[in-house]
Amino acid sequence: QQLWFPAYGLLPRWHHARTIKSEKPAGLESLTLTFYQDHSEHRVIAGIMQQILASHQVTLEIKEISYDQWHEGEIESD
């Protein structure tokens, strides 16, 4: 349970569920994940997500941004 909050903070409405085999959606080649740079736990979780997605031929671009950039809300991300 200790890592539930960081995952929830990185991906709102996150919940842990059993892995179910499914096909990758057609055309899904890349995603962009953006988070506030002072959350080191998000960096770790994002790195794990990047490895998992790469194993499915999906590139995860990770953007760590400043508080001011986050607050302005103008950064493009998925």
C-alpha cells in the first residue's frame, strides 16, 4: 500500500488491478507523461512505466516540469 498514493498522484483515478492480457490499441506508438519535477517518486514510477510500454513497442516521453510550468497548465501531454 505504500506506493498507492504516488501512483494515484501521477495518474488520477489510478487503482491497482490484476493484469489482463489485451491487444495494444491500433496506432498507439507513443505517449507523453508530464509531472512536477520535485516528485522523485513519480520519476521512479514513470521509469517503470516507460520500460513496460517499451516492451509493447510504445515510446513514453517523460517531461519533468517546474512548478510554474505545471501551474500555468500550458504543457502538451497525454
